[in-house]
Amino acid sequence: MADAAADQETTTGEPTLKRVMGPGLLLLFVVGDILGTGVYALTGRVAKEVGGAVWLPFLIAFVVALLTAFSYLELVTKYPRAAGAALYTHKAFGIHFLTFLVTFAVMCSGLTSASSASKAFAANFADAFDLTLGEGTGLIAVALAFMTLIALINFRGVGESVKLNVLLTCVELTGLLIIICIGAWALGGGNGDLSRLTDFHTADGESAFFSVTAATALAFFAMVGFEDSVNMAEETKDPVRIFPKVMLTGLCITGVIYVLVSISSVALVSPEDLGEGDAPLLKVVQAGASGFPLWIFAFITMFAVANSALINMLMASRLLYGMSNEGVLPKILGKVHPSRRTPWIGIVFTTVIAFGLIWFADLTALGGTTSLLLLCVFTVVNIAVLVLRRNPVEHKHFRAPTAIPVIGAIACAYLASPLSGRAAADYRVAGILLVIGVILWLITWASRRQFSRAQ
């Protein structure tokens, strides 16, 4: 009973988060978060960059993500607490401003992803039920209602949230497995053209290397998500033991799925056609199985984007909770509801910001910005794991070979730099977001200084 009571409260009397996630739920969380909406929309855009060799950027993005995952695994097993990259940055460098920016960048990536997913959900909702909502208030109203539902599920409890994630992840996986099976069936029947897989395309005046790196910087957006799982460390049973095998297994599963989906897509649809429009996988279904009921895919895509929104909002609220406990953000954001044992103030705060993004922001161009912000964060994390090796802990934990975070830091920094061929718009949007972050940091710093003087 004493152990149970200790698990219910911290030393300050504040309730702790509830540990409900075992290996199975954590694996589905990782897989569901990585799959998200990216693969349903990015395949065509990557094909525009490199032609038939669309599988190559996805493969390189998987390798870069895997390198960074090793750093995350060392840190989450060393410090099994919520807050992820922000916590590791805070412990490694102890610079409040840097920690705040990392926190803000990670939170922005989650909120913009969830908000864009909400808008995509509204659009797919209209398609699935053949509704005419227009481009204005009708779609926004559905997106806001959907985000409200996500917030209520999040508040209800992580157990309920993760169970819904299980259902939605299964739907996501089903949709991608349908694409893979259709590709295998069509190719086995003599349809399709596998020779396209080596049909490499580059823009005029651009080298093959820069075309691949530019496409990889884009494809990397489809691989992000594994890092969100470390924010659930305080709600995972025995995180030190289960995180390494679960995260690596989840990454490998999604990496294989992405490569197989890209191969099926380009074998059945020409890269030029695949790159047109916002529904590339629907074209694959039409080309490989014309008799397949296409309306089913509208529902599958709707559920896929719903899963992205749910997981990203879970991550954002836990990030605020963890960093408030570290003293980087106001303590009120770390308040846990006494009966539901969920970070309810953080949930309300992130939901309000998401409402603003849904209402005011055009999020169609934010995929590249999200990738850019996370690549910068991953660079910091890969460096932090090396810095923190001078601070040993008493318990055993996962340790990555030293070369891996070094290579990971270089690769992430390169893909985040203009040398990779990344679009200039990514830097403009990221710059605006970071300016907002700096303003928020100044407000937080000023309020803390004023409070200290009052004491």
C-alpha cells in the first residue's frame, strides 16, 4: 500500500501520472505516431523531387531517424521522465533560453501537425459523407469540434487515449497494407513497371546528390514521431527495460512499410502523375485495383489524420507538464487533475493554441517547417547525449555507440541547413515561430525576475 501511495503522489503531494503503457501499447503508440498523415500525402511530393527513385529518400530518412533514436534511447532510459528533448537539453547545457526554445520548437511541431491534421480530418469528413462544407467556416467548425473531442479524450485519461490510438493505428496500418497488397497483386499479374524504380529525375541545373538530399529533407517529415514516445516515459511501465526494443522495433516496422508503399506507388503510377494532387495513394488504388471501393480510403485517411492529432496533442500537454516540473515553464502548467491524473492545465493551454492555429493559420506549407524544427532539435539531442555522459546515474541504462550520435548530429544538421536544398519558405515560417518563442521566453523570464524581487 505504501508503494501504491508513492506511485499516486510525488514528494510535494502533487499526483503523479498514471503508468498504464506496457510494451504492446507503447509499440502501437510509436508506430501510430510515425505513420501519421505523412505517408498518405508525401509520397507524391517526394516523387516530384527524384522521380521513380522515390524509395531512396524514404530509406535515407529512416537511417537518419534510426541514428537519432539511439540517442533518444540512451537519454530516456537514463532519465525516464516526461519532457523528452527539452529535459535532455536542460540537463546537458543548463541554459534556460536554449531549453525554452527547444521546448517551444517541439511543442510547435506537435501543435502545427495536430492542427493541420484536424483540418485534413474535416476535409476527409466532408468527402466521406459527401457533404458540401465549403472552404471557410464549415470546415473550420468541424476541425474545431474534432480538436475539442481530442482534448476531452486526452483529459479523460492516458489509458483511454492510448486505447483509441490502438484502434486508429490498426486502421492506418490496414490502409497502407492495402496499398502494399494491391501493388504485389498487380505486379504479380504483370501490371506495373518496376523499371521506374531506377528512373532518377533531377531538376534542371541541379545535381543528383542535392535532389536526393532535398527529397530526404521532405521525406524526413514522414519519419518523425518516434521522439514523441519519450514524453510518455512517466506513464510507461518499466520504461528503462522496454523502451529500447520497442522504439527500434517500431522504427523498423514503419521504415519497411514506407519503402514498400513507395515501391508499390511508383511501380503502378508514373512519378509525374503521382506528384499531382493531394491524394497520391488513391491513384495507386485506382491504378492497381480499379474495382476497389474508393470511399473506404476516405475513411481510412480520416482515421489516420485523427491518430496524428491525438498523439501530437498527448505529446504537447506532457511536454508542458514535464518542463513545468523542471522549472523552465510556469508551475501551473504542471497541474495534474486529482481524479483523472492527467495534466489538465497543459491540455487546456495546448488546445487553445491549436484552436488559434486552426482558425487563423494556413498550414499547408508547414510540413517542411515542422521537419526543419525537429531536425534542429535532433541535432541538439545528439550532442546532448555526449555531453551528459560526464553525469553518470546509479541505475543501468541503454548506451549508444559513440559514433552513432556523432554521425546523427552531422546528418541532422546537414538536412536542416540550406546546403540540403531545403525550400526557403521553411526558414521564413520557422523564423516567425522562433521570434514568437523568444517573446514568450522574455515574458516568462521577466515574470520570474519580478517574483524573485517580490520575495
